[in-house]
Amino acid sequence: PRMLSGHYQGRVLSMLSKMIKPHRILEVGTFTGYATLCLAEGLTENGLIHTIDINTELEEMVRNYFMRSDVNKQITYHIGNALDIIPDLDEIFDFVFIDADKKNNLNYYNLIIDKVRSGGLIVIDNVLWDGKVLQPDEADLATSGIQDFNRAIKSDQRIEKLILPVRDGLFLALKNEVK
């Protein structure tokens, strides 16, 4: 399924996390928690990952999955609307991974950009969206959300940006140093 990070993407997320050695990670869109655990592989010893998902149906399964992991004590699992939760997180993040409802990609980005340290990494999943981003379809809210995000981010001078054609497209944004 499109919502699940596959093995290769999980290894990419793990490697990025290990390269950054983040102290604080934010993940928007937990689903099964697979990507959460991949991201956590690079956490510093006292690091913490906040992961947010709105789906209460998977909560028990995901919590059990996390409980069996070596990093359970480093995971804070939030259930609810990320648009409501993110503003209340009093953290500066080293790494942010956004893989949630696509129509809100730009909203999530706008909420987190000031919560990311200079030199921090933001990764957004599914920015190629099976090539649909090249076909305007205003009725498709997910595709429109990704297109809006891609257009807005193109001119954002606060970041260096790159799209990796991994699976359905990973957008990497490195937050520039404040001058």
C-alpha cells in the first residue's frame, strides 16, 4: 500500500537518520510504525522521536509494536490531528519526516519549518504521486495538495532542496543556516 514505507525506503530513512544523528525527530503519519523505527535507528542515546497519527484503529497494534522495540522509551506516540498537535510541541527538531494526508503537506511544512534547527533535514514522502503531479485535477485533493506544496516549496529560500526518485518520490529539504 502507498501508506507503508517499504524496505528500501526504510533503509534510506535509516541512513539519513544515522548521517544526521538527530536528538529530536518529528514524524507526521505513523501508520504501522515501520518508518518510525527506521528513523529511530539514528537517534542519539538520549534522543526522542515524536510520531503523530490520526488513525485510532491501529493505535493498539502500533503501541505493541513499539513496546517490543529497543527504542520504545525514545518514542512519544501522539494520536490526533497533527495540525492541532504540532503547534503544542515545544521542541526544535533535527529531522522531520512527513508522510500523512497529502492535501495538508504545505500546512505541515509551514507548521514545522520554524521548529527545525538550521542544518536540520525535512523529508516529505510521495511528492511524485505516481506521476499525477504532472496532471492538473482539482477534484483530486491529494494530488492538488502535493502540487500546491511543490509549487510553494520551489521558491522557499530557507532551504536547499532535492527530490529523490525513491519509490513515489522523497523530497529532501536541508534548512539553511540563519545568516
